[in-house]
Amino acid sequence: MFQETALSGQITFFQKLRSLDYILLFCLLILGLVSSLSMYSTEGGEVLYHTKSHVIRFIVFFSMMLIFSFVNLKLWHSIGYIFYFVVLCLLIWASLYGVKASGSQRWVDLYFINLQPSELMKVAIIMCFAKFYHRTQIHLVNSFKNIIVPMVVLILPILLVVSQPDLGTSILIGLSGLVVLWLSGVNVKYFIYSSLILLISLPFLISFLKPYQKLRILTFFNPDRDPLGVGYQIIQSKIAVGSGGLSGKGFLKGTQSYLDFLPEKHTDFIFTLFSEEHGFIGSVLLLFLYAIIIYRTAKIGASARSFFGKLFCYGFASSIFIYVTVNMSMVLGLLPIVGSPLPIMSYGGSSMLATMIGFSVVMSTKIYQKQIIA
Amino acid sequence: MISGGTDTSYRKQSVVGRRMFILSAAKFVVFGGIIAQLFSLQINQNKKYLTLSDKNRLREWKLPPIRGDFQDFFGNTIAGNLKVYQLHIIPEQVENFNNLIIRVKDILELDQKTFNKIIKKKNSQKPWETLIISENLSWDQFVKINFYLHELSGVKPVLSVARNYPYNENYTHLLGYVAQASQNDLANNDEIKKKHVPGLRVGKIGLERSLENDLIGMNGVQRYEVNAYGKRIKQIDHIEGQKGKSIRLTVDTKIQQKCNDLLKDKAGSISVMDIYTGDILAMHSSPSFDPNLFLYGISYENWEAIKSDPKKPLINRSITGLYPPGSTIKPIVALSALENNVISPYFKVNCSGKIEMYGQTYNCWKKKGHGVVNLRDALKVSCDTFFYEMSRRLGVDRLNETAKKFGLGNKVFNNIFNEEKAGLVPSTEWKKNALGRGWVLGETLITGIGQGYIQTTPLQLCLMTAQLANGGFKINPKLIVNKDDLTFEDIKSKMSKNLEKKIQGPDFDDALVDLGMSSSKDDNLYSPLFRNQENVKFVLEAMFASTNEARGTSFSSRIEDKKYQFAGKTGTSQVKRITEAQRELDLDISQIPYEDRDHALYIAFGPYKNPRYAMSVFIEHGGSGGSTAAPMAKKLFKVVIDRHEEREKFKQKNINFIA
């Protein structure tokens, strides 16, 4: 153990550079390119505001990710809790003094950027849990204290985000957290109990939902209920995807998006646009690209010696999977419409920042894979 | 880890590894599910969603169909389409709409009311929808707009088509007019509903209305790609529309115009008909109005002027005006009496100016009386006393039978004019059913001189005259030229064949007469309406005497030139009962209030040697038929006969000409 610690300390810069996961980086770059082109397409084949800022953000955050990759994993481990608390404070700040937009208060004005802390929380919760379980011994994982503390840690941000209101992000935070909890060995029975409790309290919870959220759930089960209202998004999205066919309508030729039939085409429905223009083949390839990213991330986790690194990579890979799944299922009409961006593809600085921070930690795990954190 | 040691660390690693493996397996399944859904949407249901997508993005705009023309017999357009200059603005494409519209207002010199209407219209429609500033710019306005066009960006002068009636008020009652389709039009005519576009003009009355489905044409279609808000992005397709059918009428504009001139400032109607083919050469009702006024919505002032005119220009007197025929019925009464062998041509009555019957006095129009008159004289001088006596012997029911056979009391056209009236020829049965009272014999007497219950339209009188003049054969009055119309020669030979059949057929004649009453129009077309043609000839000869012999009621309107010589019968029908006191006064027409004056009627046919045309002239409150209506017929006959040659020439030249 000591030997190895000593070894890791001796890694030279070039060794670090060599040990980066180039396949993962390549896939991320491709994804960045695809997302920039899609953004270009949402603007009808012109480089306008969304495309420009998306490309700039991608370049800035990708570079930042590369730089942060060389940060020692120890440092990531050591700031695990602090990061969580900072984001939690930002969330509280957001709910008190946040910027209001389209009926919800999600953003914090940081003068140079309007930050959405709930997006950062998606990564912070994984980092926090990774550190927590890194320090917890296996036989104590299911002790009362070690169940209650993570529960509180998880539920606090969820409540804050739900109250914004932002059902989508809070569900994603919850799912990310739960996946990490499950991976770290929390007894299955707790999951069963809590899902039973959730099921029983569901009618009660639904009464807390905002009317528009209830409507969305109802609409999900029957989109034709209100085709010009809430069902409009699902119907138009399915029309766009379905009309894409095998090979799509062609780049910049997606009529549904070009003619503004698609709602939220920059953000949550970017996949719809992509799918309309590139068809079944393109969609499956994009899904495959995500699969590689998830696989490479998980693979880094598998070869990590530190439990923090491993758990973070597994957790982050799984949450990327969850984001992708939830977003695609939503636009394909398999899940109700909840606000959930497609990682990197969707327009949105905070989401991109959070994802890139996540990949920094993953890369750092790769570079310092042999390192053991005390 | 410092305290945990390798064992816990290992166990932790194995737990997380195992669980990650399970999770990865689940991920495969979920991704598989997403791919399955993609497959289902994009491959299996691709067609369905493609259709939906096209439905989303493609929208069709129907263009107004171009209406078919009306032509007169000679192919002159009497209702056509005129190029009109319109001014359109698409508000969205204008930088500063308010400045522009005020500038346009100044240039066109629009009044405040029109201006407000435009602003109201602009606010009620989408900014990318065309705003029609003016539907019909005058040439001056159009020139002015084009002159300033460089400083009016966003303003579009447009060339469009609109209905136009070049002969203005001449054909109004015949053709009717078009105006914007109303809710009623849409509800009652599926064809209009199918082809409707905002601003579509449809026929409101007359032939424009009844022939709507032929005239309307086919919409052109412009297919546009639109965005989610309905804004047109680009044109995908343009399908040319089809102009409606052009319809050629039997009318002669020259004659129609002459009728209009004759009836100037009078209320009345003139109809001219070919006595063989049934072609209506003219049918005019006066006063008329300019149908062009209705095109863009008639102004309040014009509408009020038309509506409040005491002579009621909106009424088509030729087919909806019901008037007692007066003495113009006498040829039919005479024919009926002869046909039914009630009297012989030598039957005589002594007219002393009045006759006492059933305890009442019935006056002849001539106070001094006509002396002893026979039937021919009675028709010639229109002796009422003779007709009282003859009607008494004839009875109203036999008179009814003959009158109906010759076209009185029935609609002349089948379904061309909605507003056409059938009129009334009374009978004992009719009175019992309609009024619930028995027929009074005295009523037969006044029916015999065309007063009382009997009411006919001027066109019915024209048809009656025509059917007498052609020797007593049924004809088919018509306004529209058809490809399969029989020629004059065909019809003549058909008539003589039918006559032969009648003479040869043993007990044919009564059967045929019955047939004439009950069966449909076409079955007995061109067949005899008489029992004995000599009776018809007798009546025609008497009508000749009435016009061309001294003491005849229309003797002063005769034409001696054989080419134009015609025969006719005057009629003066009373509007209200004249009391004995009034009769004594013997007022001059100018001393009687307009509404109380008699209607003047005249029926005629000619040229006498070989008759071809029949006409009826009716002047509402015109005084006596002999002094008012007959002179008009004289003037008109010249034109009709002169035009006959033109018509025959045209027929020869255009034997295959069908509009």
C-alpha cells in the first residue's frame, strides 16, 4: 500500500497525459460536434445565439475538463463534502434570491453566468456519496446511522429542487443518488421498503404536485386528451421522430423543427430533432456513442483501485445512463414529459458544466487509477 | 481503509462490482427498449408519422374560382369578368404600418369611414395575412399608387377579376347579380360550401343563382409549407383553377335594350318569345337597377334608393308580377267557347253598354255600347258585354281548362327562377278548396273579361300568345341555348306530324286534351292544344282585325308594311272596383292617383302572314292598353323583325356554334 502510494506520487506529466482515456475523450468530442451541428440545425442552418454559445461553452468546459483531469483524485476526494455543501447553499440561495424564469426559480445570478445549482447537484450528490461510502466500512453500511445520514443528504436537495419547482431535475438527482446508494451495498430491503412507502404515499404526493405537473402525467397516459395543449409536445415529438424513418430527412431538413412544430428543440427535445434529421440509423448511432461513453466510464471505474474513484465512476456512468434514458424515453413517448436534458447534446451551461466536472473526476480516476486514497 | 484493512476493502469492491454488473445488464435491456421504440416509430409507423408531418407542414389555399360568362344569342358577353385593380398590404412586411396607411389614405383620398373599416380589418387578422385596402381601384387611383410606389414599400397593386355586367340594368332581373356568399348560401348549396373562399361572390337571384353550380368553376389551389403558427414559408405547388361554364342565352341584347328604353321611367314588363322554338328574345322588367352595385356590397344610399323606390325595382314583374290580364284573356275565352261548341262564330249579342244579370249590372268598357256584335267584332272592339254573355254560357271550369292548357296559371319555367309565381286561373273547385265558398255565377262573367280572381304574369301572357300564334301547339319556353335544341324547321315538321296524327287518330282528340292537363311538359311538346285548329285560326284572325281594321282597339298602332304587320289584343285591367259615380265622372288618366290607374296590357304576334314572334307588353298603372301598351309593341316589333334576319344569319353562320 505504501509502495503504491509512493509510486503514484512519481507519475510524470507525460505518463499522466498518456494514461488519459482517449477513446472517451474522442467520443466526448464527437458528441460535442454532433451537438453543435444539431444546435446549428435548430436555428435553421444559421449560426445564431444558441449555436455560438453552445460551441463556446463546449470548448471552454471541455478544456476545463482536460485541465481538471490532472487534479489529483485525492483532492477531488477531499472536496467531496465541501462541493456538496457549496451546491446545497447555492440551491438555498436560488430558492431565496434566485432568478425567476418561466414560472420557476432555478437560477443563481453569478454575474458572469446564470448558474443552475440543481444541475451541479446531480454530480455533487455522487461525489458526496462516493466519499461517504469510501470512508464507511462494509459491515457498517447498513447501520441505522449510515442509512439515515445519506437519506437526509439526498432528500434535502430533492426538496429544494422540487420547490423551485423542477420535478425533472429532482427526479434525476434522486435517481443518481439512489444508484450510488445501491452500488455501495445498501441492503436491497431498504429500497423495497422505501418504494413501498413511496407507492402508498403516492396519492398524497400527487396532491402536492402543481396542476401542470398533474396534467403532464395524465397526458402521458393519453396524449390525445388535449392535443393542442399539453399533449402537443408528445404528439409533435413522436411525429418528428416517426417521420424521420430509416435514414432521416437529412441534415437541416427536419421540417418539424424547422417549421417550429417542435417545442423546446434546443434543450429537452434536441434528440427529437436529431432523430428526425438522421433517422433510425443516426439515432441508434447516437445511442451507441452514449453507450461507449458509459462503458468507458464504467471501465475506468472497474480498474480504479480507490473505492472513491470506483464508486464515482460507476455512479456517474449510471447517472449518464439515467439522463440519456429518461430524456430519450420522454421524447419517444415512453415516459411523461419532465424537464430533463440530454447530456452535452442539450443547450444549457449548468448541465454541460456539471457533466464536464463529472468527466474531470472520471479522467482523474483514470490517471490516478493506481492511487489509493487513505 | 487504515482501520478497515484489505478484507473489508475487498468485500466492498466485490459488492460494488457485482451490483455494477447487474446494473450494466439492466442498461442493456433499457437501451434495447429505447431502440425498440425507435424502430417502432421510425420503421414500423413511419408512413403514419410522415403523413402526420406533412399534414402539419403543408397547407392548401383555395383560390377563388373564375365565374363562367353569360352570353346573349350572338355571343356577346352580358355578364363577364372584368380585370380590377386592387390594393393589398401585408402588414407584417411593412416597417411602419401606421405611417404607410396614412400615406395611402392621402393618396387614394379615402374617407374616414373607409379608413376606420380598414384599420378594424387589420386588427382582426394575423399580421401575415393579406389586408385588402381596396377591392376596386379606379384607374386614376391605380396610376397614382404606381406613381408613388417607390415610397410605399409593402404596398402591392394587384390585378384581379370581378364580375361585371356590361349592360348594367338591362339584364338585371334575368341574370340577377352576385354578391358575397352569405351563411345562407353556404348552408343551402354544397357546391358553394366546397368552393368557398373568403370574398367569393355567388349568385343571389336570377340565372346567376339558379345556374350557380355550372357557373362557379373550380378553385385553383396553392399549396404552401407553413410553420407551427400558420405562417406561409414557401410555395410548394400551384394548381390552376378552371373557369366556370359559359352559358349562352337565347336573348338578343338589341331587343332587350329596346325594351329597357321603351319602359324607361315606367313600371312594367315586356317579354318577346319565338313562337316555335320558345326562345325568349327579351324579358325585361322595369324599373331595373345596376347589378354592378352589389359586387362590393351595395352602399347604404344606393340600397335605400332601390328599396324605397315606389315602383319597386327589386321585383321581377315578368315572372313574379301577378296582375289581372284584363281583355288580353279574351282570345282564350273565345277559343274556349268555340272549342266547347258553346257558341258558333255567328252568335250575336246586342251590347248596350251594360248587361243586367243575376240582379247586378255589368258594364261594358264603352258606355254607349257596341250595338250588335258577333264574336269576331267582339274580339276586335273588345266588347265586354259579348264576353259576359259568352262566359255565362261557357262556365268558368271550361274556361279554366283552356286557359291552363295555353299556359296561364302555371309556372312558365320549371326551376330556373325561385321567385317565379304560378298565378291563378279560378275554377269552382279551386274556390271551394281555397276560399271554402261556392262559386258565384257573376264571378264567371268578370273572369271572362280577365278580372276578378284571375291573375297571370306578363310572361304567361306572352307564352299564351305564342301558343296561339303558332297554330295552337305546345312549345317549350327557354332562356338557355343547348346543343340539342331543335331547329325551327324540326319543330315545324314535328308540329305538322302531330297535327296529322291528331286528325287521323279516331278518338284521339279527347284523350290528348286530357293528357295535356296531367302529363309532364315534355311529353306533349309540340302537340296540338286544340280540338279543332279552325277555332285557333278564327281567334288569330280576330286579333288581326283588332289591330289592323278600323274600330279595332289597337288600330292606331298598326303597321301596314306586311313585313312588320302584326296582330294583337289590348287589355286594360282594373286595379280597383269602379263605382257607378266614378264611371259617370269619366276621369282623364292624369286625374286619377297613380296607384288607382288601370294596368295597360298588350299581347301581339307577327309578322301576321308567317308569325314567328309573340310578345306581351305590360305597363303597371299605365292606363289603357290601346293607348299606352300597343304603341310600344309597334315600336318594338320593328326591332324584333329586323333582328330576325340577323338571328337567322347568325344561325346559318354558326351552325355549330355553341358557347
